Amino acid sequence: MPITDILERNCKLYGNDICLVEINPEIKETRRVTWKEYELMEPNPVTHYRREITWSVFNEKANRFANLLLERGIKKGDKVAVLLMNCLEWLPIYFGILKTGALAVPLNFRYAPEEIEYCLNLAEVDVLVFGPEFIGRVEEIAESISKNRLLFYVGDSCPSFAEDYNSLTANCSSQTPMIALTDADDAAIYFSSGTTGFPKAILHNHESLMHSCKVEQNHHGQTKQDIFLCIPPLYHTGAKMHWFGSFLEGAKAVLLKGTKPEFILDAVSKEKCTIVWLLVPWAQDILDAIDRGDVKLEDYELSQWRLMHIGAQPVPQSLIQRWKKIFPHHQYDTNYGLSESIGPGCVHLGVENIHKVGAIGKAGYGWQVKIVGEDGAQVVRGEVGELAVKGPGVMTCYYNDEQATKEVLRDGWLYTGDMAQEDEDGFIFLVDRKKDVVISGGENIYPVQIEDFLRTNNKIKDAAVIGIPDKRLGEITAAIIEIKEGMDCTEDEISTFCTKLPKYKRPRKIIFADIPRNPTGKIEKPKLRKIYGGESLVAAQNKS
């Protein structure tokens, strides 16, 4: 059944229950209360940094936006992009889009103006919904992107080049639009990138979305009583699909803006969160803050916190060993997935397999996996090959890119581009990535984009960007730069030059050296990784 039916059911069964809470601890209060003082307050106290909605309000807001879209001529198969930071409006807008039969198209909040425009055109988007953080970026491209699409603004002080979402939806019907949907209907487009760094539009149907709900609930056993703390951005399949397990059970979730250790522990304590999904850097920061004494566990009520799970990048064994020493009662899990496989869970460690930390696990609920060689045949257990997955959550295709689709989808199998091996117990370990993507703090960084930018500097002859292991972020980017003969250049010059890049794309380490290339002209990145300590991240972790 289409995923929108779950929202209708939750509204009927749990209409008055709180479903979403938004907390923004960056907004300073005159005085922050401890969890013990918080316990003495009225239930669910409302402050200017905390907002909440019920399932009935969630559904009403989704219906109002759906009816606005329908009034404006949006129909089944059209596309509506969402460019918002995490907020209470995000998920009702997402479901409002789905209720029309249109496709939801979440956009990465880090996109520069030209990347936003590129993705809008690639996915053939008809409507862009954006928030206050993006006014400047959207304004730069407003003239070109508004010629053939609607622009809706979510927030106060609507800019002149857009329409006010709040005032428009307030006058729309709150009744559910009668649009027939099936599992096979297209539902969403998410963006990823290949080795070239150019975004690909990943098309999923309603069956994919529903399967992700079932996978998450099966893996982590959410109940109505669980409370999920959601920190990562909702444009990412990881955050949303982990929330889907709570959604399926009608359970509450908390959207936290901010990743400081005290913010996370404060939210877990005051909101009584039971499940928290972290990225490696955030878990590392929490442990380091505890070790330094910057946060004291006795200041928080954490006894209800039952599950900590991590995804989006390889997880150091040492990190989980430290975590279990401080939080011995926590269940731990990790999930592997791609946006092409509707996010996390196609491979899954399982809370019962803590002894196998370091592995990504076995085939997830409803999934099949295999490891194949260059000839496409399954390799012998223990040998390294490319990981392929198959299941109801595999994407339909790369939208408007038949060739790229053929390269990764073969007989229903999705070829992930990740190299892996299976141990004697059937657990899968990642060995290295076939692609050159650097994963830093859970975010994909594409070296070719940085390399192309660096080569525009008239002092630079050649450049190569690799990932090197980092204790906190998993990996950081290192730029190996070859200077033109007779030229002088410093690290400060390169750092200043790179301020033109978005902050997350700027190289964290700069190395002046020759760039090795093979006879066909390709950069020998394995050699660079070996020289500069960036060889297989997993191998490096296993040595520690």
C-alpha cells in the first residue's frame, strides 16, 4: 500500500498524540533548566525553542499543502522539490506532495545556487519549496528557475520572488484529496553522485518507501512507546528512513537542530528518547566531552535510552568499544545502504551481533546480497568483490539517465560500487570503495569537483584529492598539488583560494608533491593513498 495510508491510519488511531517535536537549542533562553526541574513542569512544556504537533495536525497540514498543489495544477507524476532545514513543516510538506500523486524531490541543504538549479532541471521539477536559510541562494537563480515553476516560501517575511506557503495553505481545505495511489506509482527522487561528482536523480516508487518502513521496524523493533531522536538532515534517506520505523508504529520523534554533545544528551534526557541514530563524529564528540568532563552523565536522565545505532560511513571498532564501556546497557547496531537502495538497511549488523563490530552485517529484512567479481560471477567466500543487493527497495532507475541505470542495475540487482568480502560466518566487511567518493562526517565529497576547481588556479599544474583516515570524521580530504615549474605557492594561498568553495568541500590537508599517473593518463590514487596514509579506511581501522 502507498505510504500515505500510514499517515491516515495514524491520524485516526492516534490523532491527539504528539508525533513530532522540534527543538532548536541554538536559540538562547534566559535560563536553561535541568532535567530534574523539567520533570516538575507541566507535561510537554512549550518554550520559544521547542515546537510540537499531533498526528491530526500533521495530517491536516499535509492535506492543506496537497490541496494547494492541486489547485495550482500539480498532478500525478509532477515533481515538487523541498529545500528546507529540519523543521516541523518538513515532513507534512513531504507527505502533502505524495498525497497528490506528485513526486517529492528533497534537496541537499549544502547545494550552491548552480547545483540547486542543475538538480531542478535534471528532475524536471515543477515546484520548489524553500526556507529562510536559502533566500540568498534561491534569489541568485530566481529569474531563471521561476520561468517554468512555482516557488513557495516557508517562513516569515516572504521574499518578493516567491509565494507565502503559510498564508496560502491556511486557506486550503484540510480534507484528504481523493487521489488513487498504488505501490508501483513513482513517489520520490533523491540525489546522489557518481565518480564524476555530477548528481544523479534516483527514482523510487511507493513500494520502496513502504519497504523501508518495514525494514527499519523489523531491525530495531520500534513500538508506540519508543521516542526517536532525529538529528541528521531529512533530505537524506538515512534520517527519513530511520524515522519511518517510528512512523509505522505511530511513535513520537524529536527533530533536534544542533549536534553538540550537550544538545544531544539534553534532548535525550528531557524528551525521554529511547532510540538515537548518530554519525561517527557526533558519537566521538560525546565520548570526548565525557572524557574531558565537559558533560557529566549525572546531569541527565538517560536510563530509558535503549538503542544507539550508526550508519553512513565505516565505524571504527575502537569507538564502539569505548561507547559500550560508558553505556553498557545500550544496544548497538549499524546499517549499510545507499540512496539507490532507499537508504539504510539492505545490509544490517543486528543488535545481537555486537561481537562482529567492524562488519556491516548480513542481508537486511527482505533483501538479498552477493559479492561478485569483474566477470559478474559470485566470488568464493573470503575473496574480495563488488557488493550487489536486491530487494523491494531498489530504485526504479536513474531518472533521465538510461546509460547510468544500465551500469548499476542488472537483472534486478543493484551493483553498489563498494568492494567487500564475506567471512566464515557470513558477515560482510567493506574493504574499500570502487568509487573515489570521500565520506567525511557522513557526507559524500566528490574529489573530481575539488580537483577541477584547484586546476583553475594558474599556479597549479595538477591536483588529486583523496580521503585519509580521521579519528573524528572517518575521513578528511587531502589535496595533493603539483605546482607549475618556476612557480612558488604556499598552503595559505591555497586555503584562501579554496574559500570560493562551499566549506565542506575545502581540502582539510594540503600536500605539495608530484601527481603520479598511469600510462593511460589516470591518476594513480591507490598509490597516493598508500603514500599519505589514506589506504583502505577499514584496513586502517582493523590495524588499530
